[in-house]
Amino acid sequence: MNEITGSHFHSERAAGNCRISTRVSNVVRVHVVASDGRVLNSCHPARARELIRKGRALRLSRQPYTIRLLETTSQEAEANPSLQDAS
């Protein structure tokens, strides 16, 4: 680096090279609670919206965003086999 060209860091970031910066990933995840109260793995917000829209989950809290899965009856599971794959 010399005084004429300036910092290489700024010029490489301007060129779109993001590997140089130490970028922190702020991946948003939604906490999931089972119908019996067990804490499950978190999911992507789009998946949570889909579950709520289909009536398979309810919003439990906003901060942190948490959903609670609803119980599915055996009749619903037999009528719609895709319900078993989603869990």
C-alpha cells in the first residue's frame, strides 16, 4: 500500500470481493416448540409462515419469534400424507 493508490481493502470491497471483510452472518431463525412443550430445531421464517398459513402452527411470541406446532389427528394424517413429511 502506498500513498498514491490508497487502501487495497476499500478498492477490493468496491469491486465486490466480500471474502476480504469479516462479515457476520445475521441469519434469522424462528424458534419452534412442539405441541407437548418440547423445544425443537429452529426453522427458516418462510417455513414458519407456511406452517401458520396452513393452520399447523400458532405464533407463541414475537421476541424472539417463536411458533408452537399444533397436534395433528390421525384422520388428518391419513387424509393428507404430506403432513407427515413436514415434521
